[in-house]
Amino acid sequence: MTHDLIVIGAGPAGMAAAFTAASLGLKTVLLDEQPGAGGQIYQNVTRADANVAALLGPDYMHGRTLADQMMRSGVEVRHGALVWDVARDLTVTALQDNRSFQLRSPQLIAATGAMERASPLPGWTLPGVLNAGATQIALKRAAAVPSVPVVLAGAGPLLLLVACQLLDAGVVVAGIVETSPSANRAAALRHLPAALTAPEYLLKGLRMIRRLRSARIPWFKQATNLAVEGKTQAEALRFSSGGRLHRIEAGVVLLHHGVVPNTQLSRLLRVEHDWDDAQLAWSPRVDTWGQTSLTGFRIAGDGTSIAGALAAEASGALAAVGAAHAMQRLSDDERHQRAAPLMRALARQLRIRPFLDALYRPPEWINVPADATVVCRCEEVTAGRVREMARLGCQGPNQTKFFSRCGMGPCQGRICGLGVTQILARELGKSPADVGAYRIRAPLKPVPMSSLASLAGKVHENTMT
Amino acid sequence: MFRTIITASTRPAIELRVDGRTIEAHEGDTLAVALLSAGVTAFRHTPVSGEPRAPLCLMGVCFDCLVEVDGRQNVQSCMVEAQSGMQVRLPTGARRAEESA
């Protein structure tokens, strides 16, 4: 064993897990693919340009508090370290500076976060079509914003937040095209009383809506038949709304239909996953302490279920408390004392979730797109081709892979996975849980063969200590 | 397609080469954002149909930002920092077989 605890990912869950574990006396190392702390939500927060920090405000700058706390805690932090394999004995293999190395600990916390749900629609592979969150990353990381008019399409709090931030940065927002079906409102209303018990998010939402309304941004609701037009790059978004056809010219089209857990690592380790029908995504099964079905392997934050940055922070700390308890560093009583305030904070963060999940549930045609739409961007496989394979007898996504290469390109099924599962489930008359997901294997990302040389002779030594 | 909104630059300007053309970026920019800000529209043309692609996610998930960096093929340009003097090639089709060293 090289450490008591390995944490993967330096977003809110990973940072909180790391400094909590260190405060409990665990010898902890944190591995993160990025050059600095923050994950996606607080990306680049320790060295963001001043005007970007001012533009993004205190919600973003909170990440600096977490990063400072982590630095002070004495945790060993290794940035630029890409974890590309984790064995079932929790041996972690990572790549840093073109060399692969291995670490091993009895407890492992994956804080690998979320990614944006794919929004497959005609024309979405054109240059100029990005996920809405991508522009936030360009802003945080490089103080860059679109230089041409943008149109935002989809549904969710992030869509409105990005629209506001782009406006504040002086970008021309040519339109907002919301795709939530009208039925979502009624479904969401049921969850409004619970959401009102923690009203800060609702107030934030209302402020954003007011901001966008006062800027007189053309705003369309319940849009359908979305398609991006363009020959070699995005030129316009066309759609139907209110019984009419519309076309908005824009060189950048930003798509967003919520975020989903990134399950590459949990799938690699073959732990139990459930299909979450409210979030339309896979959710690795965990207990209060982030413990999965594999002893010692824990998941914290949005990698289990989407709940946001502040919930991730509490969940990371809870996973660390669980790890310390499992290693007999905390008694049952001490664990309870540490956990109580964290669980209260987490519960408060979760109150608005059912409301948001129902209000912004993505429309049917995003989850099961029309036949001609490309679902697998890497291998350019259409939804129709996936359906055809189901009719030919394919029972799940690992079979459709064999026949079409769907999910076998460089992204390793990250983008198309949820869509292919849902298309097959519909076509076969089964539940997504019965259809299953892509089998994920190492390496989690392509690594140069030459990087393996540094492992020679050390594999044995590290795994045996 | 993108532009910088830095007012007082705390990050020095750097130069890199893209398919023989010199572009400017700022230290700390990811290569993907540097390319987008330099007016690169298509980062690559796909091996399957040859259609143009550019980044979708900018967070290491979509692999549509793959370019060649200093002779290394299929590098996720959103996951590496732009460096002074970097030589970038925008790929067309499948990766070339590596020549033996």
C-alpha cells in the first residue's frame, strides 16, 4: 500500500474528500487530470483572470476557499495525472508527464463528476455547435467567449446561467430556445412545496429570468424539430415553436439538456448501477458514505447522481468520514458526530432536485432521436442504424457495437452511451436497466504505449507492498 | 469563433504554429481555446466521412478536438496547454501508422 486513501478528481467533492481525510489523519493523495484545482465547476479558480472572477461572482470564487483549504491540509496533490485504470484491488494506474505509475490504497474515492448530456439533433456535429457548459469552461480557463452571435437551445438552469454570463461578457445572444415539453410544468408543480423550503435556488432562477427578459432576448418555449443549418460550420438554428417555424442566425449554437454522472470509472470497476428515471441516467449504487458494491471503492459528488457543487462538497466529506471509519480511525459515535452537519447540508441541497429534474426533463426526441440523426459522433452511426440492429436481434449496446462500431471510437461511448441504451430499450420494449450499458475497459483514455515502459518492473513491487 | 476578454493581461502572449501559420495565444490557454480564438473552424476531418469537426465539450469527453501536437497524434487539445513554439497539425482522416524509431 502506498497510501491510506486515493482521491480521483479535484472538483468540490474531491477537494472536500481530500482535506477531510487529511484532517482525520489519513495519508491521502489526490490525482487530477487538470493542471490546477477546481474540477469543471471551479475550473482554473486558483488563477482565473480578475475580470473573469468578477464576472462569475462568489459562487465560482467559493472554489478558491476549497482549494486553499486543501492546500493547507497537507494532502499530496498531483495535477496533470490522468487515471487510466483502476483494478478491483484498487490499484490505480495513472499517466503523468508521459510516464505511467501505480498507487494503491485500501480506500479509494472517485470524485469524477458529471458531464453534459448529449443533445443529438440534425446538424449537431457541425463546427460551432458546442455544449453550453463548454463556453463556461472557455471563459474560466482562457477568458474567451464567442465572437459571433450565439443561440442557446435546450433546457436547464445551466442554459439560463450561461446565457446571463455571456450577456455580461458582451456576447450577442440571438435567442434562447427552450425544449421542455409543456407537460413538465405540471409534473414539476408537485415538487414545488419541497423546493420552497430551500428557496435560494428558486430566487437565483428568477433573477436570471428577469435579467434575460430585461435584455429582450428572443425567447422561445416548447420548441421541437430543432436542426442546425450550415455547410461546413453552424450558420443558423431552425425549429418549430408556438405552431410556427423559426430560424435564428448564429455562428455558435450552444446545446444543453442537463448534466449526467460520468460513469466511466464505476463501469470499469463493474459496480452496481441503477437507472434513474427522474434524471434519465445511470447512477452507481452507493450508501451514505459513498460506498459502492465494491469494498473500499467510494464515489462522491455528481458522479453518483446530479445534485450540484455544494451537495458534492458535503458528499465528498461524508465519503472521507466513511473511509476513516472503515480504517478504524473513527468510532461509530465519532462518525455520527462528524456526519450530522454534513448530512443536514446535503439534505438542504437536495430539496430542489425533484423540482428541477421534473421541470427540465429532456424531451423524448433528445433521448430517442429520429432515425437520420447521428448518435455516435465518433463512428457516425445514426439512431436508425441502432434501431435496425435491434430488429436484427441485438439485445444490448455491447452487441450493437460489434455490428456497427457504435461506441467504439475515441470517446469510448461517453457521448452516445445513454442514447443508445434508451433507443434499444424503446425498440426492444425493455427497461434501460435490462438493456444495460457499454462495457468499459482500460485504458479509460488512450495512452501512449511508450508511457507503459515506466511501469516495467514496478508493477509487482507496488502492488505487493 | 471565440475572442479573449482579458483587459489587463496578466498572462504573457505566446506564439504557436498551426499548419504552418503563426497564431497568438496567452500562456495558460488550453490549446483548443487558443485554436478557436485564432479562427480555426474545423479542427479535423473525420476518418469515417471526412466531415469537419470542432470541439463539442471542451472538457475531455467528446474527443472531437483531437489534433497533432509536436508530432504526437490524436491529442485532446482541450486537455493540454498552449505552449510557445508548439507545432500543431490539423488531422484529416485516420491517424498515420507510426514510423518505427
